[in-house]
Amino acid sequence: MSESLDPITVPDRTVEGFVQEFLRELHFGQGVDMSRASTNDKYLALARTVRHHLMSRWMQTLRHQGQVQAKSVAYLSAEFLLGRQLDNALLAADIDGIVTEGLTSLGIDLDDLRQAEQEPGLGNGGLGRLAACFIDSLATLSVPSIGYGIRYEYGIFRQTFVDGWQVEQPDTWLELGSPWEFPHPEAAVKVNFGGSTETYIDDDGNARSRWLPGWSVIGVPYNYMVPGYRNGRVNTLRLWSARAEKSFDLQIFNSGDYADAVRAQTFAENISKVLYPEDSTPQGKELRLQQQYFFVACSLADFLDNVLPGDFDLTKLPDRIVFQLNDTHPVIAIPELMRLLVDDRGWSWEDAWAVTQQVFAYTCHTLLPEALEVWSVDLLGRLLPRHLEIIYRINDEFLAQVRKAYPDDELRVRRMSIIAEFPERAVRMAFLATVAGAKVNGVAELHSQLLRDKVLNDFSAYFPDKFTNVTNGVTPRRFVRMSNPALSGLITEAIGEGWVTDLGRLRELEPLADDAEFRRRFAEIKRGNKTRLVDLLAARDGIEISPDAMLDVMVKRLHEYKRQMLKLLHVITLYDRVTSGELPIDQVTPRTFAFGAKAAPGYKMAKQIIGLINAVGRTINTDPALERRLRVAFPANYNVTLAETLVPAADLSEQISLAGKEASGTGNMKFALNGALTIGTDDGANVEIRQLVGDDHFFLFGLTEPEVADIVDAGYRPSTYYAANPTLRRALDHIAHGTFSGGDQRVFEPVVSNLLHEDRFLVLADFQSYIDAQDRVEKAYADQDGWTRSAVLNVARSGFFSSDRSIKDYLDRIWHAEPVAPPFV
Ligand code: CRA
């Protein structure tokens, strides 16, 4: 269905038209003229001007959606790590050309305005960034969908280093204005908490339960545009902000107690105040449960009351919507929907359960048992008493069925109970999601297999058809087309521009790996990207690196299972070989070891490791014996914006988690797509990357998951590796003896003793295998042309890792929804 656009909302797509619109925005929107405008004024005016170019498509998409009522996807996620919006909007609207020209004619550099944007860091790491990639792909594939989440006033903290130690600063991303959001206070939703429940007899004589809440807050929606890539579609991301019902008590204010007058407001607004800075570990805090229920209750109410037409027959809900639960954070939506149907709409339990079981699907993102979220019955009952009752009933009915299927197997029943009894009585959110969800998926082949065979084994035996896999992906728009313009140009020149929305077509580059001229240009682009990074790090962090050195990169959250320590031990080993005279410095390949990592503020060991990386860096970067051939670069505050310059510049991608611990990883995909070679374990999506790019173009090392399981079962003793391996011993001794801490042996003692006596993630067991693989890297890199050939093949063979492919898999395997024709192109 193609409609013509509303002329009022379609801006003129010419340079003159743009300039006029931009100046209008500056005058009427910002209230300044060119002579007085600050960079921020110009950025805001530009953002609004660009926004105008997407507006008509947004309105059109919404109108069309209202008319067609096709099955939609609601992606429920506590995190959306969006990254900067300006470039993405320019790309989607296809107006970068006229904007650059228009601004130049006004004497403005587009790049200066880009820098003014504070990225919305509303996520921790992979899970939040995945959600952002998925809504991009949903829009580009023209799937009717809506993202629902929380508009945190403070996103992921800004990391700074003081003497090499991490210090967190608040992320004030809203401070200078946020031109990409549209608040709708008139569409606010009330959310209840606390209180108690009571039973009563309804008009038909049935005993029913109802909730008598104790307090409530208001959720105000903020809408964001999610443009598809040049397909005329703009979907919506709706993030909720908490407000008090009555922000201000005039009586109290007049009596002179100014603090008390705004107390309710302060209390309510705390709910959407900050993102919990945890990654892969649940933070069992009351406020976090409040956040989860808050956004889920707002989203369900919004969908049922506002998105669906007033006369919608809710028994048909499964034909109209699927709620995808991004990990367990939104799982409280399950009892909430039951409550809305049973308590508020008077449905029978059975009818409500039949619908509920069809409209939710659950993605699990972890393998770490400690990361599976549980809420104590005590807390949940206090905050959401009616939901707790509903969960108990779901559990009772489920366990009755399990007992029927496995008579006399009470142990199994206890294992499968949604309610854990030890160490305290608690609700296992992953189990609730598995019981109620129509489908459960892991995020890479190996991860899904381990979910079935280990983490959720009883459930996969009981519900064999529920479990499936969807391997993660990343959006090629942001992570190739936008962030690597030079490579994008080369690819387009070689195979046309179709790859941007059909990434499998990168395969067509394969023959060019054997074309010397293509390789030369590819290598030249890599060097250009390194130069871009060199300039950025100099300006952003005062870090000096050389564009001629190999760029070896490990960027991801700091976690012991990801094993930043393993890479650091390699760095220390090289340092030791050179300073001990074993290895002449002129035989060392010049290499920059780049790290980027935030540690959760309460994670002591992770913070120690950050301190140690910086300490090693200080020593290595200043030791004249190394002649600056080895350098450690650890820019603070790694985020999406930095990734966009770092990833295209990388030669070597470090994906070195202990096998069986990283669910998928998505950084690994971004690097391969930008022509870095991977050194990695057989873990997460590395397995699939290696299968696709081929063993000759991937540096594999380390124990496999079954080997890890065997070693752990047999009783792992890290000190035996220390005793048996002199190279390892020398590296650890450097840390222990204070080489990097001015002789002070206490500073990093916890790191050393943890590795020697505990080493939960088998760093010492994989050490030698990793060093050997790094020696292979060194040899391979010496043949620059051969390396470039492998890099080209990595790009050509990584098209599978597009989030467009992931979304198609979700559509086929889980959502059973379809793209609709865009309203216009
Ligand atoms: N920390 C996994 O650990 C995975 C992403 C996205 C994670 C990553 O391996 O790539 O999810 N898990 O699927 C997670 O957040 C709560 O669990 C992650 O980002």
C-alpha cells in the first residue's frame, strides 16, 4: 500500500532547502542566530532538521500500522545501548551529502557537530547493544515492531582513571538537551506497587483475588524514531520515565518544609534515575525490581490500551503480538498479563493462561549460574503481592503436570520448581520464563546447546520443542557502513551497494582476496583507519600510538570469565622476554595492545585488574629497552562511539573467554566484519566465526568446553601450572614482586593469589596454548600480504553475522510474524 506523503511534513531535499531549514531551527528552535550560536546550538538545530526528514515516514508508518493491524513484535528490554543518533539518522534519511554541503556553505564542519552529541548509554554491554541492533534490523526489514524500555536519566557511568584506578562519574547525557526524543506526558500510565491482596466473591459467585496497592508512580513515555535503512519505514522505541503522581505538595511547601514538599517526586523519580551498571550478574536490589516492573507494566498497559484498537478481541492477542523478553529483566510481564486478564478483565484463569503462553518468548543470554536472576519471595511479596500469588499458582499447576509426567521423582520436581527453597525462598525468573514462554532461545549454537544440555536440562527434556537457537548478529549499517566508510566504499565499488541490507553478499568479495590490487587498497584502508584512531586517541585521551604497529584489541566489559588477565600475561611475557635479553627487541613486531573495559563499580577483582593493566602499561610504555615497539593503550570510558573508530582499525581481535562461559559475544562479529583476524577460544559465536572464515584465517587456542568440564570435575589446581611452566612463573612473579607497582608487593597481591589458588576461569590452564597461538599470530603478521588476504576473507565470509539474519531467524523460528510492505519508499 503506497500512499503519498503529507506535503507539510516533507522537507525540501536540496542544499538550499536544508540551509533554510537549519537556519530556521537555529532561530526559532534555539533562539539564536549564527553569530551567537554555540556548537551545541548548532548541533541541536541540525538534529532537529535531520529529524524533519524522517518525520513524515514515521507518521506514515504509524498510520499504516493502525490500518493494517499486522502481527507485531514488542521487544521488551531493560537496556538499549543506542550509540549516537545523528549519523544513523543521516544515513537512513540519505541526506549526508546535502547536509555536509549545506553546513560547509555556512562555514560549519559537520564533524564538530557530531562530537557535540552525548551518546545515550542506556545499556551495559552486549545485551543492550544487541537490543539496539535488533530494532535497527526490525525497521530495515520492515517488521511492525516496537521497542519498550526505560529512559534512564543517567546511563552507564562515565569511566575515568585516577592513578590507573577506575573512578566512576555520572553519565549526564540529557544535560545539554536531547533532540531525538518526543515526550508524551498526556499518555502517561499509572503503575502500582506494594499493599496487599484480598479475596472476594464476584457477581457470578466465584472466589477471586484482587490487589489493593499501597503506592503508585506515573510512567511517562518518550518516543524515539527507529528508521529503517532507506526503506520508508520508521518504527518506534518507547522508553518510560518515572514521575510522582503529585509532584509537589503545596500545603507542605507553604508550611515551610521545602524538602518534604518534593519527597514523593524524588522517591518516584528514583525508579528511572540510573541504569544498574552490572553486566552478567544480577543486582538483587529492590529498586531494580521496581525498575523491571515499572517498565513492563507501562508497556503492557500501553500496548493493550493504546496501540490496540479499542474494540480489539483479546482472545486474538497471539495473532497480533509477540512480546520478546530480552533476558529475565522483563519476565515479571508474565504475571502482569495474567493479572490484567484475570483481575482487571474478569477472564478465567485457564483462558488467560492459554493466551499468556502464546504471546511471550524468552531469550537467555548467559551461562553463568550466578547470573540467573532470582527474587526473594519476601521482597517480591512486599513489592508485588498479587504477582507473587499468580506465580505460585503457575508453579503449582506446572509442578502438578511434572509430577504426572514423572511419578515418584520428587527430586526432579524440586529442581524444576519456579520457587527455590534454598538458600532462601526465591522466584527463579528464568524458570518462570521457560514455563510460560512459547519459545526459549540461546544466542549462539554452542550456548543454545549448553542451555539444553546443562543449564535448563530438565526443562528441555520436558518441553523438547520449546528450545531453539538464534545466533546473535550486529547491524551492518552502524558497524560497517557508518563506522568504516572507506571499506564500505571499496566493497560497494566491487559488488554494488546491496550488501548493506543483504550482508550474505559479502561472499562475492571472496575472489578478490586473490587480487593483488584489491588487497593493496584494502590494506591502505586499514592503515587509514588506524590513522583515524591515532588522531582520536591523541585528542580524546592524550594517548600516543603508531599507525605502523599491529593493533591488537580487547574491548568488552571487564569480567574474570572474559580473561583480560590472559592477554595481560601475554603482554608481560613479551616484556619479560625482551628485558631479560631472551628476545632481541628488533625481532619483536611493533604492537599496540589496546584495552577498553568498564568494571562494575562493586566488582573488586575487576577493578584490581584495571589497575594492573594500567600499571603494566605505565611500565612498558616508558621502558627505554622496548624502544616503543610494544605499547599498551587503555583509553578510559570505552563506549559505542569509541568502538566505531576502534573496530575498523583493528588487526587482531581478542575473544579469549573460557570455553563454555561467553554466551555469544558480538564484538567478535564486528571485528571480523571489519577485517580483523580473531585469536579466540572455541566459545560462544567464535565457534561459528571460525567455521565460516576457516581455520587458516582464525587463531584457535585453549581448552574446549568438555575439556574444561573434565578438568573442573577432577579438581583444578592452578598452582601446578605455575610450578610446571617457567614462562608463566616469570610473568606472575613480575606482578607478585612489584615490577609494575614500584616494588610494592601488596598492591596486586589479591590478583596473584586469586590466580594461584582459585582461578575460576582457568587462565593458567590456557596460558601456554595462548602464548603459542600468539607466536603463530606473530609469524602470520610478518607476511603482510598473506595477512591482508586472510582479512579480506574474514570480511567476505562474515555476512552471516548481520542482525538482519538474526531477525529473520526470530521471525521464522519464534515470532511467526512477517515483514509488511513499507508504506512508501
Ligand atoms: N553480557 C553475554 O554475556 C552476549 C550478550 C548478547 C551477554 C554475551 O556473550 O553476546 O549477552 N549476557 O546476547 C548478558 O548480558 C545477562 O546476560 C552480555 O552482554
